[in-house]
Amino acid sequence: MTSTFRPAVVLRHSFCAGLFMVAAPLVAQGPAAQRTTLEGVYTLAQANAGRDLFAGSCKECHSANVYAGQPLRARWNGRTLGELFGFLRREMPKANPGALSDQEYTLVIAYMLRLNAMPTGSKPLVADSAALHTIRITDTVSVPPLPRRLK
């Protein structure tokens, strides 16, 4: 039996293979990209360390209220922790942007999450931009604010 070359079949298989190569990484991210800040993505120890860093590096220009409640929701709700991480690294502290280590920026983010009554978890938030892009900041309206003594 002789085989005939069919360009349409080759083209269709090439298209499907190319589509798979482009879509596979996106599909692989699916479940991880669905994590939210309401799932305990940082530890209490990180938030406490972040509070100390905030007091030493951020409080000079910003009060903690700038990152709590409505101000945080208005700017960051629906965006990822990776976006927030990138912003902080590029823009903060105002007098010396990028002065903190990636780990220190992550601790400040943990403190910001704590200020917004996001639950703590058992695993630390990692100082990895790609991993942080898989965690979405979720509206905190239904979460009660922290008592004053925890701020």
C-alpha cells in the first residue's frame, strides 16, 4: 500500500503540537494560580518580623493604615502577591528603592497581609516572584479587622 502525502493533515498535527507547547505551561499553573491570600499563605513569625522591618524601613514615610483595609483593597484586590512584590522592590523604600533583600520584602508583605486580617498558615511565604504570582490578593471585606494591639 502506498502512502500519500497530505499537507492538511501535517499542518493540523503541527498546529496541535504547537498549541500544546504553548498551553501546557498555562494548564500546569491552573490549580496553583487559584490560591488566594485567604488560604494562610504566610506565617505569624513572618508577619512579626515584617512588622519590625516596616517600623525600621517604611514607617518613616507611611503609616500602617496606608496598607490596611480600603486603601489596600482599592489598589491590590484581584492582583497577585507577585505584582505587589515587584512594586515594593521597584519603589520602596522611597529614599532607597530596592534596598531590602527579597526575603525582607516578603516579610513586609506578610505584615501587610496580617494588617488586613488575612489568616496565617503553617508554611512561610517564599521570596520567589514566580511563586508569588500564583497567589491572588482577595478582597478582605468579609474578614473582620485585627484588634488594635496586633497592629
